[in-house]
Amino acid sequence: MTTPEQIKGYIEQGMQCDHVAVQGDGHHFEAVIVSPLFRGKNKVRQHQVVYQALGDRMREEIHALSMQTLTPEQWAERK
């Protein structure tokens, strides 16, 4: 069974991130991902960047992933 920690590691290995937090129960996961790669991209494109980082794991290991994607500037505004 895939853990939130594994998904966090997959994302961090697959793309440049300033912050990644993942929660979940082994089947459904929620992630907050902060990356400069998201600058200038709409939400759909941002999510595609994450899907690309996860690769085939999205089909094989991860069945449901809800994401909140933010640029570093958006993240700083929330603090």
C-alpha cells in the first residue's frame, strides 16, 4: 500500500519543490505542493506538472490524489 510519505518522496524526486505535504489513508490522498515551476501556469497545467513527476504511479499505485498547487509567492501570502 502506498503511503503519504512515499508520494511526497516521488513528487520531490520528480520536480523542483519548495514545499510538499501529503496526507491520506492509502487510497485517497491530499497534497499541497509549492513549486516555482507553477509560475505562469493555470491550475490544469500545474497539475499536469505533478502528474508528469509521478508518471505511471498515477495509474498503478495512486488512485485518488487531490492537489493544491501554489507558487512560492502564493505560499508566502498564506503565511
